Amino acid sequence: MSIVDKSAKFLIKGGKPLRGSLKISGAKNAASKLIIASLLTNEPVHISNCPVSIGEILVTRKIIESLGAKFSKFKNNEVIVQTKKIHDISFSASLGLINRIGVLTAGPLLLRGGEARIPKPGGDQIGNRPINFHLDAFIKLGATVKEYKDYYLLRAKRLVGTDITLPFPSVGATENIILTSSLAIGKTTIQNAAIEPEIMDLIMLLQKMGAIIDVKTDRTIVITGVEKLYGAEHRVIPDRLEAASFACAAIASKGEVMIYDARHRDMITFLNTIRLIGAEYSIKDDGIKFSYEGDLKPINIETDVHPGFMTDWQPPMTILLTQAKGISTLHETVYENRFGYIKELNKMGADIELTNDCLGSPCRFYGTNYYHSAVIKGKTPLKPAEIVVPDIRAGFSYLVAAILAKGETLVHGIHYIDRGYENIDRKMGKLGVNIRRIP
């Protein structure tokens, strides 16, 4: 698979329930950060259960290869990578426009070479995601930052631990501070840190590499810098986003699917929601089984940072709620433009209205013109259409909508889906979906 194949499409013939079982992949949002962490040592890092065929991991590989990394293995969900020397302080701006992972290379580049040039990032257009939290943290740690038209130039003779309070529990900023502080001089304390399972996975790898990282209560993470990090082996956690996406697809289609490797502890809030709407799940030793149990009930949901209801669970849940009898609401509090996919769903027969009101607790978008809440009226039958994917998670939701629609749906822009889901057409085919990739 190429990193970006914008011409590919999916043709889906819907109308059948999903039935069967599948094993979810390693978490994209963890694996890419673990690969970046390998830049902190000159020794080999071995990562297993890594979804090597998805777009984001391929982009991450390209980025760190351009900086000097060498991959001795990159297949069969295994990665062995070593960066003996840093050969460049930057990577191609075109890679930075594909996703935002490149900003996490700044810390390793500063620590190993004293300089980093970071192209201004791109990524999914789901809301304003500036990197000022990252840049402010680098300045506090002792770096200088200069902004140019297309990139930021960071320099530091040394980085020194400090106290950092994040205005919002940003996942990316938390990860960047952890990566950078692991080899900084002294102690760094992050207040109001993000504590997602993917961040805990990064911390676990760094501990294996020799880092000293303490996760305290009240969203506080303390990193005590060490002189050197070493090679290590680590297994990527399962992808809770993929698990939830397939769960929504199974229930919305009135099916039953066993999802191997889905972890109960990572999905507690999601599982509560599933039960509240009238669907069912059962926890097994090796995964979770999801099933349709009759008429679905409406619900009011508010997204939040972990351990709240994930913003990435919101799009597939929206599809599921179109099949509930009554009026549901979804209040998005993390990204202000996350509902950009609604127009296409309404074209397929959904009845969803957007509002700039906070349909729940007042959030940081209160009083703005951002349409960050949705009113979903159900139950509505979905019909086939020709639709275009705007981002990763919305893309999977479109596939679910296509599965529910009786007839053939043509889905454009599936490179977004390939960026976040490994072998998605193969997995769906295993569950009985009539899906075909068109070049």
C-alpha cells in the first residue's frame, strides 16, 4: 500500500448484519509514538503487535528514516528500528502535511543534536489543533523557538526539567513533554496531563528503556531525567478505537461480533454507553462479544478526555444512534469541528441537526459559533449513496452507514480509513460484509 492513494474507493453492498469474529490490531495512536520514542536511543528498539500496513505507521517510518533511523524489520506486525546517529534536523514538509506525528520528533532531535526544524503540521480537519502547547513546553524546558512561514526552528544547548501546567489535557503535548523530559536534566512535572491508555503504553516503553516516570493522582506526571536510554522490547496495546468502531457496526446492523484482544479496562465508558442504549456485550478472557438485543434507546452523550467518552468513539456512535428510537444528543467538547461528516450522513437518510449550543455541561466552546453538538432523530433507515470521507474516524462511520443501507454505496477518500485501520476491507469481509476495493 502506498502512503497516500487518493484514488482508491470502496464499493459496499449493504443490508446484512455483521456476524463472526475478528482480532483487532495494535493501537495506531500508541504504535506511532513508540516508533518516535526509538529516536531517544542509539540502540535497537523492538516493537511487536504494530500495525505496519496502515498509513500513519508508514508515514512515521518515512519521517524517522529521513532523520537517520534504520529499520531491520518492518513486517508481520513487528518493527525493529535503530537510530545510531541523527543525520538531519528535519523531514519532508509533505510528510508533515499528511499527519501531525512529526512534531513529536522535536524533543529527540533537540536532545541528540541541539536543533530541530519542524514543518507546520497538517492532519485531519476535525478542529483547530495548534501546537502552541508543545512550543510553550519546549521554551519552559530551555529551548528557543523561532517561527517561519512553513516551519518552526527550535534550538537548545541543554534541556532542564521544569513545572508545566497544560491549559487542556492535550494528548500530543503530554506525549511530547514526556519524550523530551526523559533525557532532560532534573525533574519535570506535568500538571493537567492527558492519561489515555496510549500514553501509559508510551510510558511503559520508556521505562523499559531506562526512564524514570511517575504517574500520580489528579493528572500529574513526574519525569526524572536520566543520562541515557537503552534499547528495549515492547508489545503495542490493542486498538480500543477499532474495537469500539466494530462494536457499533455489529450492533447497528443487528448482528453479533466477537472482538478478540478488546480490553475491558480501556473501554469502561464505552461499554456503559452500549448497555444504556439497550445493546449488550459479554466480557471474555480473550476479548469482548457485542450483540444487538432488540430496540435501541436514545441517549445523551458528552465526549471528554480519558477516562470519559472518547472523541474518536463519537462518529461510529452517531451512526449507531440513528438506529435508536427517539432523540439522542452528542456534545463534542474536545474538537470544535468534529461533525464535518454529518452532511453526507443526512444525504444517506439520517436525520441529524447541528447546533452551537452546549447540549450538556458548558464546555470551552460555549458562546462560540462552533457547531459542536448534534441532535440525532431515530430510527431512520439509511439509503445507499456516493459519499466522500473527510477524516479517519468519520470514514469508518461511513462504512457502517454503507453496511446499513440496502443497496450499493460508493465511498471515496478511503485513504483516510487506510491511515487508521489495518486491512479494514479484509476484516469486514470476514464478518460477511460485501465490500470491494476499487483502484
